[in-house]
Amino acid sequence: MPVYHVVLFKLKPDVTAEQVDKWRDLILAMKGQVPGLLKISFGKPLPITAHRAQGFNVGLVAVLDKIDTVPIYAQHAAHQP
């Protein structure tokens, strides 16, 4: 059974768009590097729902193949940055 790992972030006001882009690229690059990582998505709240975001600026959803993959994902070198 797949595991959905959802993380929401509140970015500091001084974080630049370039920093977010670099971070997104690092996150998306984990696909194919981390064993058992089936899919990973990263993005901002949709404009239609942004009013409910409670201050969260970006989020990610990682889909892992099984619960035993969670510690592998968490400790993998590609996940550390």
C-alpha cells in the first residue's frame, strides 16, 4: 500500500523566488534517486484555495511504495539538502 508523505512550509519573508526554484529542483530530482519513491510533487497553493492556506506558501507530496520506505527516504543523501 502506498504511503503519502505531505509536508507544508511557511517560508520566511526574505526567501527569493530563485531560492524556491532551486529547492524545487532539488526536491523533484529525488525521483529516480531514492529507492521506493514513486512520485514527488512540489508547488504553491492553488489561487482558488490560497485563502485557506493558513500562511503556508509551498508544499510537497511524496508517494512512497510502502511504509518500510519512509526511513530510507528520510535518510537518503538526496533528501538531506
